Amino acid sequence: DAIATRGRFVLALAGGTTPVPLYKLLVQTTADWDRWHLVYTDERCLPYGDPQRNSTMVENTWLRAVGFPPRNHHMPDMEQQPQRAAAAYAAAIEGLLPLDMALLGIGEDGHTAGLFPGHQHPDQTVVSVHNAPKPPPTRISLSYTTLNAARVVCYLVSGVDKHAVVEAFCNRLDIPATRICGAESTCLMVAKDK
């Protein structure tokens, strides 16, 4: 629909392990990759190619296999200070906003993207994150404002340890994940426990 309406589809990608099966499924999909633009909901302050970077996981599980056009893969430069990385990434993706879809996960503590409980951020497009409770402690993240402007927000959640946070999300308790909803729609997809 986004391609038919606006000529492109802008997708913000989640990191971590939960979306890996989805990215592997996309390898089997036929799509007009020239019209897809990929940005990251968050990225860790690690060198390019580091196995803990979200962009490395996406490249290894999906993009290389389909020959995704590099010009449409908008990765942040994380080999600089987080504040500079956030400002540079905001400038780089400004023309792609608002997002058509933001794919997000939810951590056990209710965090989503790089937005953690108890952290305060300025109202900017991309924010720097310090003292993240899970390593690495520095990263950048799309802001609440940027994510809330996405036309569709889709949460992917898996793991037996996520029952409590899914319940908190469904009951709209005050966690970072409940502060984000799509401008047009929001969906929650929970994988069955094995």
C-alpha cells in the first residue's frame, strides 16, 4: 500500500533475536526491494560489522541473500560519540519520515528500541542513550515522537520470560512500550512458547 500510495515503503527494523525468523522469511519473498527503505529503531555503539550490531544481524540474515540495494539500507555511523551519531542519523533519515512501519520488540523490563524505563530523552528525531541496563551501555534510538508518528507500529514478542511484560502492555501499564502506538494502527504479535 505504501509503495502504491507514496512510491516507497519505509520500515524501521527491530534488533535482537526475536525478529530473526521474520527476516529469514523475507529472504523467500519476492518484493520490489528498490522501493523499500530500511532504517533502525536503535543501534548499539559498536564498530561496523560487529556481530552485536543490529545492522550486522539484518545484513547476515536477510539483505545479502536478496541483494538488497545498499543505497536503501540506512545504517547509522556508530563509530562516533552517541550524541553525534544521533544527530547525524536524524539528518540522514529526515527525508524518509514519517515511517510507514516500525517493527519493535519488548524487553522483559518493558523497554522498546533503545528506550528504557527511567530514562528521559529530549524531543528529537533520534536520541542518544547512555547507561542502558543491558550491554552495550551506549546506543542511539528513534525517539518516542518519531516512533509514534509511524503509520503502523508492530510489536513482535517471544519467550516464556515475556508473559508479565505482555500483560503489562495489554493492560496499558506505564512502560516504554505502552508509550508508542502507530498513527494509523498498532499490532502485537506474540509467538507461542515452545
